[in-house]
Amino acid sequence: MTLPVSARSYSVGEDNPYFAKYASKLKKLEEQNPEEFLYRVKEAGRKHRKKIIVNADGTVPEDDGILNSEAIPRQTREPLHVEEPGELEKLSLADLTDVWKRRHLNKDAICGVVPVDMFETMAKRGLEFPLFVYPVPRGDGYEIYFGQVASGGLEVHFTPLAEYHRHQSEAPASLRLKFFSDFKKKHGVILMAGEYNGEVIGPEHAQCLANQHQIYYGSSELKRKLLLWNFNREPKSFNYEVLIDEFDKTLGKLQEGQIIN
């Protein structure tokens, strides 16, 4: 085992309050399954943060890598349609965009309009490289999220990496992006909506994840595609230093045609 000369650490939140929502059911659970009850209480009470230790060469110890990718559900592609499309059909693209935004106001949701050609690039790349990780600024470090492209590119699920390590395919999604093709032919756009768990992340972090997904899956830049290839084909050698550096360069630089308007 080679010891690193130096190392950097990035936060991976383990304080996900997801299970706290089930506090009202704990009493019943205690009666039916005491062991499961104790487990839930213990997990709900976690307030510490796990650290991913990144070696000097940018790699991580094997135990911190993505484990058991076989457990990731493989979903078949099914068309997604917006609710109440009738009121949207006669609108211009500008009005459609405005109404789509207003539909998601005052909700734990983000939304946007994606050009068809960009979405097709994202969907195609998602089939080839369905998994990736995304840093989100947290305090003096970064919380790492694990992203999974599903349903032929029509959905993308984001989960804190620590939650995925603990629960594998049962890990709850903190953000779920969905892409709707109802207006693909008429306006040449795909509508995007992303519902997030407001107890875990806020709109800024949800937007950050959605923007990064667009940057990696919709960009023609070779360096980003190589990072996708590296993570999916050779995950043990994936360089987190490069990922963080790439994030630092693109942070706050919103490109034309991006998901979030």
C-alpha cells in the first residue's frame, strides 16, 4: 500500500435528514421490528460528516470508490408527459417558458427548457456513461453527489455519495430530474423539471447539480467526456482533483442553452 505524500479531503454528507420524516412511524416500528427501529434512530441521529480522502495523485482509497454498481436499477425508457398539456399547446415558446417557470414556483423544484439537439446529446451520452459524481460546495469543502442517468436519459437521479454507499439502489434521491418531449416537434425544445428533497438540499444546490449534469453530458469538450469515461470504465483511477478543478473553473459560469434559465 502506497502512502500519499499529501492529501485533500472533501465532505460527503452523512447527515441526510431523510429518515427524520418518519419519526411519526417510529413507535409502530419499535413494536414490530426493534432492531430496525434502533437502526433508524441511530441513523437519524447522525450529525457527523464523512470525508473522502483524496491522495496526492487525485485518486481515492478503494473503500471510498463507487461500490457494487450491479445494484443500480436499470430502467427501461418510457415516454414522459407534462401534466395538463392542453393549456400549453397553443403558447409561443416564450410564453411556454414563462408558464413552465410559474408552474414550479413555490415548490421544492427547479425547471428549465433544453434545446432538442442538446438533450439528444445528453441522452446519448447518458446511455454510454450512466454514472457520474458531482461536487457541491459545503462549508470549507465539497459534498459529493452520485448521479445516475435512467430511463434512456429521460430521468437523472442525484443522491449524496454517502447515502449510496449505505443503501445502494435503495438510497433515496435528493434530486430527480425529468425531461418531457411534448413540445419537441412544435418548438424544438425539451421541458425539464426537477423535484428535490427540501430537507436535504436547497434550490441553489439543486440548480448546481442540474447545471453540472448539462455541462458534462451536453458539452462537446473532450476533457469532460474523458472524465465520464474514466469514472464509468476505470472508477478506481478516477481523479477527484481534476473533477474539483474542473468545477472551480466552471462555477458561476452559466453557458448559453443551459438547463436552468
